[in-house]
Amino acid sequence: MGKIYRQAVMAVIINEESKVLIGYSPRDKSYKFPQGGLEAKENLIQGIERELKEELNYLLHHEYIAEVYEEKVRYPFPPDCHPVYMGQELSIVKIKHRPDADIIPQDDEFDKLIWIHPQDIGTYNYEYRSDAYRKALTICGLI
């Protein structure tokens, strides 16, 4: 059996200035959105809640979920990056940032977090994720 795309979820968190949150990952040596693979029997909301808590200690309140999109984006992994998956297929959850929420990187996933204007997405290094991220921001109506 050949490799497949891993089912995953990503958060597009938007603050009161209409900026989106990205972070620099020392592990990946590039910027990325908070995201991660879905675990068995986990729905999109459960998955993004878990990922935000694990990566950023961010507690998602459901009233701040702006939209969950049916359209997905995908990107391939670099060759020989993963033994099972050829890349990720991401569902997108658009979230309004709670001004009172703390965002604190929890592991080696991120070491720097920044808020950027969505149209500036192309000025940061996303490695092999660039096209998928641009498409995700288009789906969200941000670019």
C-alpha cells in the first residue's frame, strides 16, 4: 500500500487588528500555523482544541470559532520525510482571538509567535506549505 495524506486540522486565529497568528518552528526551521494531525475518533473541533492546548496552552472557547470550512488544503512532505504519510490534508478552523487568552509555546513546536497581515503571508518562509497556506487564507476570505 502506498503512502497517504494525513488528515489534519489547522487554526487560522485572527486578532482584533485582522492579523493572523503564525509561529516559527525550530523543529521545521520555518513558519507555520498552529496545526496537527487528527487522532482516531477525534472530530475537527476536538482536534484543534487539543492542538492549541498542546502547542500554545490556548484554551479555545467555542463561541470564538468563526467558521469551520468544508474545503481542505494539502501539501506534500519533502521526500523521505515520513514513513507512512506523503503529506497533510488540512481542514481549516477560523478562530477569533480572545483578547484575554494567553498564548504560550509549550514545546519545540514554536519558539516565536507573531501576528501578521494575511496579505504578508508570502514574506515568511513556510517551506513546502506556502501554496497551501495561501489557499487557506483565500478560503477564509482574508486575501
